[in-house]
Amino acid sequence: MFDSISDAISSLGNMFSKFFELKTVENQNRPTTEIIDDKRDLKKALDIAERIINLVQKYKSKMTFSDRLRFAHLSESFFRHN
């Protein structure tokens, strides 16, 4: 009977130690996960920006001359750096 109680306590102790090991590894890998998530979010934002630029291209002729020049410069700069 005492063996089963000591085995249960030992198992419980092992469970808690594994849990804390998991949390330690999780904390060590957090920066990598954050970078991957940021990169994924940046890719989504760039895709949306490209769609916005393509949509605005349709209405470029209705813009003022200075707005057309500024739009052309900004869109060219965006595509150069993207």
C-alpha cells in the first residue's frame, strides 16, 4: 500500500517537473515565435497594400496632378522595396 502511495507521489512530482520544463522551453522559444508571427503579419500587410495600390490605379486619372505625381512616386518606391 505504501508503495502505491509513494509511486503516486513520485508520478505527481514527475508530472510537475515535466510541466515546468515545458514552460521553460516555451519561454526560450518565445522570441523565435514572435519573429515568425511578425513576419507573417508583415506579409499580410504588404499584400493588402499591393491591392490598395492596384485599386487606386483605376482612379489615378481623377486625381490632381500633384496627387498623381505623389502617388506614382510612392507606389514606385513601395514596389522597389517590396
